[in-house]
Amino acid sequence: MGYGTESNGRSADSFLYGHVEADPRYASYRDGELSSVWEESERLRILLRDEGRPKGADRVFLETALERQLPTLRLYQQATLLKGQNAQKVSLYVIVFPGEAKDNTGIKDLNDKILRYHLNNLFIKCRQDAITKLFTKSGPPPKFATVGLDYKTAQIIGIGKTRRDFADTLIKLDEELAKCLLALLPQAEDEAKKDGDKERLKAIADLKEKLQKKGYRFDFLFGVRTLNFAIKNPLEATFLILTEALKAAGMARFMAKADGANTRAGRRMAAGVLKPDAARDDRRGKEYDHGGFIKVIKKAGDINDLIREKAEYLHIWIDKVWTVVLYEYRRRVFVMNPDVIRDARKKAIKIPTRKAGLKSKGTVKTQIDLIEIWLVAVNALDLVKDFLVSEFRKKGSGGVEDYHAKALAALDEVSNEVSSIKWDRLGQVLTRDFRQGSRVLPVQGRASEFGFYAHSSDYTAQILFSMDIRDLGVQIALLYDWFIGEIEVQRYEGVALMEETFASSDLINQRKRVTYDKVVDTFRKYFPLTTGGDAFDAARKAFHGRGADLDRPQLFESSVTVMLGGDEIFVSAHPVYSMFVCTIIDEIRQATYGGQPLNLRTGVAYSRAEKQHNPKDQKKVNWVSHDQALGLATASLNPIKGLERAHRRMERLIEKLAANDKKKALVPAYTAKLEALGLMSLFARSNYRFPYVMPTRDFRDIIRRLTEWYDWSEPYTELVNLKCETVDGKKLWKEAEKLEAEITKDVGWDNYYVDPPPTPSMPPLVKKLMDWLLPAEKYPYEESKEDKREREIEEDRKRREGRRPRTA
């Protein structure tokens, strides 16, 4: 029996920690539309630069900027207001809008199949306006208040309001969302007709028919947590209720995944773990309870145990190579294979061909189901944060509490028309992170991003870099898996669980910071070397001619700006760096953190806007040119991923040769040939020597091809090695295919697998004979110390699960 979430399970596969590329605000370039972030960044810069006494809409704009810079600001404000008041229980509802959902209503679905990016951006704004209207009331309680909004989540507090009140308001929200979407579908239809896109037209018609049905419910999820704010430190209360509401959303996600499980083993693994909330309270959501959370994360370990026990579940075909789902990392400590996680997240696990081996379709579907449930279980710990545990605990400057206090003081000023604004403090909050360091730190998705976009738009000519940190999502999943094991054994709850949640992503935060600093420091190292004539000649070659816009700036800070993304680094650099582009990329590639390479893939695009007489017109054409270049740099990373995938596939085939004593002599030669191809050290370069704005139709076409499949035949984007030599992409791909065929041939039967037949149960007559030969009272089974300890731990866990959990 299912949980009754009405989900088909797709919504459960979308996690909070995702690529910002799904946010249509930044990806409208795919439709040939200018992103609104450029104009908004300029507006914020002007307000901060001119200071003065802003009024009306400008004040509201500054409020919104503070909310974007510190997503927990409004929640923290409520916690400070309620501190010390009697019996002020507050419920926090976190709604998660998934990337994929039933009827193609997820964010990614709408981007790719229905609205496209520019119209989806309008839908998200309409959705946010609807949430604010329905869940915001001024005055004393009882009331709801919206305390946080972004493109895929909404945070709403209820004071003196019940879960039933929230469910009733969600009915109205469903109606408003249907109206928002139906109002935009005619425009989407017109675009699809113009493009002759029959597939999109059908998807729009299907969705329209469903939205027009009375009582349509959208496939989103939400988590709920209720706490007494009056007895809590405001900062602790803010993050305790937030982390637990997010865990409740993770529990709701688990239930949705269970309802969408495709196999008997998957349903058996996920069913009955949690007790559904009352249907009248809306089963798309789940109230947090500690015992239920422990049961969900425990399922990750249960899945590991099941996979280890069954050989047919353990062995899996990943990207044409047989491997195992789990590795034994330490004695009796098993971890998920990163190659399996990578393909499961991309939904790229396939049924093997007959030539590759014999494994039933049913078994493969079961493997996929179990691995996806595992991912949902470990991601119950999901939290996006920008600080370290030590910074959360720190008192005074550079701590999370101090940053919240400064941001709240700034919010109080900008939200009051008669108040003067301390512009130094406001600027400090909006341009730096929790550490409040001496230099600005633009972060995509935060208000501080204006520093990147506004700086870039000051120049007609720029080199735009998009650098992806490889496999960050895989590493997060592995960290979460380790930490949920600790949480399960130690039974952390309350503040201790909150801090363990913070600790689970500290390493990722540190790695991102180190990567950002390395990129900045590398550009700083090469800036003094840009004074010579060679640097100017290189810039003139790359940007197709002379011009004052190629003149070297006097200060390093004027020559480059760097922005931190979710798993990306973006750079906007002056043309004087043209001579050192390849050297800079290579140096960053060789950098390490903790003995591991920073591991970036890079796309570069050159941009030069046409000269305009009017400064306002110049700014606008700069926006269009740089937005296109940033889109090209980002989209050009997709075909590089295909080359990297081929490299990893051949590496795994070579490992099979190394494991065979008769074939391991072949390993050095094949390894050398693979390294000579350089598939992991190439970068993509776009618009080199012709850095001008493309016609919209051409630009949309090249972006589509870069995203779907690129054969390197177009002049806009080319492969470059670290010697700065252009690489023939078609030729390289053929060489890679040839080498892979040679390796595959030599691997032979070592890359072939057949599932064992099922082990038959012992016949009653045989069991009777064995019991007679070896009676238990005479020949008792003696457990090993390890098995006994493992059994005792398991029995202790089961006893604890039966107890009532302590309250936070």
C-alpha cells in the first residue's frame, strides 16, 4: 500500500543542491532572451554608489536584495521578534518545487518541454507573487508569513495557524498556479507553431487539458516543523527549525519515491517506513519527527545490505563496462561506487546488450529502483549552506550570528521610509559572505552577484570563463552517506543533529572556497605580465582588431572579476589576459586541495560589443554580447563531458586488464595512449578571433547543438589543448573510438557478466537430514566476534526505534 502522495516519484529525484543552470533567470540565453540579472545588477550598483535616501520601489528593491543575499534573514527576524514571548510556537513550512514532476510541471520539464526558459521565468515570478499574496498577513497572529523564496523553494511560517489551515491555503495555491500556467501556454503554443515543434505542441495540449480539470493538484512536496521560538537563541532557533523542516521535506520526498517505485523490491524496501500524515492535512507534505527521520536514513544502509547479499544486485553495467554497485572501503564498511552514483543521478543506467552479458530487465530495473531510493534516503540530509560549523559557533566579527545581526539592522533601515541608511554596512553585507573579509565575493544566486555582472558590463570587450567543479554532486552524496551512518549510530537529535548536518558539507564549502581563491590568485599572478607588446598583440588577435577597449587597466581589480556558483566558478577578464588563457587554465588544473586536484572543466568565450555613442545604449549592447558569451562558455561544457565520459570508460576497461595476470602487461601501453589523447585536459573556446554578437536564430541553434550533441564542425566553438593548439574534434573522437575498440577487444570476456541462477531453498528432506546429523544442542553455531557485534548493534537499533524520540 502506498503513502497516497499522488506523485509518480519523479519529483523525489530532484534535490535542493542542484545546478543553478536549471534556474531560468540565468539560462534565458538558451531562448535568445537577455537575462534580467544584468539590468538588476546595474540598478543595485547605482543605488549603493549614489547612496542618498531612496524611496518607494527602490527601498523594496534593497529589501529584496538583502533577502536574496541572506535567505534566512526573514526567518531570523521572526525569531528575534518572538524571543522571550510566552508560548510562541512557530511552524515552518518548506515547499520544494521539483525539477521533474508529473504532467511535466517540474521546473526542468517546463524549461525543456513546455514554456522554455524565458516564459518559465515569468511563471516562477507569478508563483512567487501568488505565494506572497496567500501566505502573508500583517498584524498580530494568527497569521502566515512568507519568509523566503527562490526559484525552487518557498519558506512560510505559521504563528497560531494549524496544519489544516495550511492545507486549505494550498488548495488556493494550486488554483493560482494553474491560472499562472494557463495564461502563459498560449505564448508557448505560438512559439512552438513558429518553430514547427510538434512534440512541444502535444506536450502543451496535454498539460492544458489536465490543468483545466477542477481540483488539479501540482506535484510539489513540503516539510513542516514546529518549535517554541520563545525559549531559543534566535540564530539557533532559525537554523534548527529550518534544518528539521528540510529533513521533513526529505521524508516527504522518500514517501513520494516509494509511491513511484517501479519494482516489487523497491516498493518492499520503501513501503511502511513512515506513517502518512492525515489526508486532510495534504499528503504532499510530512511533519518532522526524529524517529521517522532515522528510519528514512537507515534505509540507505538496508539497501547496501540487500545489494551485498545478492550478486545479481551487486554487479551492474555502467556505461558499457561491468562494475559493482558497492566497494568495501574499510572492513565491513561499504560505499557506493561513484560511477554508479553519477549515472543514477543522470538516469543513464541502461539494460546491458546480449553481447555484454546476461542480466534480466527486471533485475536492472530493481537495481535502478534501489539506487534511486538510496539517493533519496541519503539526500534527506540535504542542506545548501555557505558557512562552516566553526563560523556558526563563532562569536563576533566573521561569525554567522554577527552577519545576521548586521543584515537585520540593514533590513530595518531600508524597510523604513524615514530611516537613514548606513551605506557602508549595507554595502559590506551585500558584497561579502559570512566571513566579512576585506575583498568582495560575488556569489551567483545571491545579491552579491551584482559585482560580477555590473563589472563585466562596464567593458565592451571581455573574456568569459565558465568552470565546472567535476563530480561535486557525487562527492556530496558520498559525504551524506557517511554522515547519516554516524547520525544513525550516535542518535544525534536537536542541536547536535543540526550541527552534524552542517558538518556534512563543510568539506565541500572549503573546497569551493579554495578553488575560488586559487582562480583569483592565478589571475593576479599573471596581471603584471600583461604590460608588454606581446600581450597587446595577443588581445588584438583574439578580439579581431585594435581599439581603446583593449588598453590595459591600471589596477588588477579592474582587470578581472570572479563569481562563485553552486558547483561553478565564473570569470570575466580583460582582453589583456588573452596571451595567458591556456597557461592560466593549465595552472588551475594542476592545483590541488588536500592532495586531490581541483578538477575543473572549462569553457571560454570571447565577447566584444559594437561601439555606441550613447552610454546607456552601450551598456545594453554590452549586456547582450556578454550574456551570449557567458551562455556559450557554459553550454560548451556539455560536449566536453562526452569526451571525459569516454576517458573514464577506457580507464575502467584498463583496470580489467590490470586485474588479469595474463593481460596486465598491456596496461602501460594503453594507459600511455589514453593519456596522449588528453581527453581530460581539453577546454572549449568560443568566438575566438570573431567575438561579436550572433543573430538570435544562429545563437539558439548553436546552444541547442552544444546542449544535445555537438560534432565540432561549427566555427563558433572549438577544442583547445593546454599547449593552446586547436584540436580537430571529429578526428579526436574517431581516435578515441579506435582506442576504445582496441582495449575492448583485448579485455574480451573479462568485461562479460552472467547473473547466477537463483539459489534454491533447501528441500524439507535435506533439512531434516541435516538437523539429524548436526543437532543444534550438540553442534551450536558459534558466531565470530565481528558477526556478534554487528548483530548486537542491529538489535540495539531496533530497540531504540521502538522508543519515543526525545523532543528538540
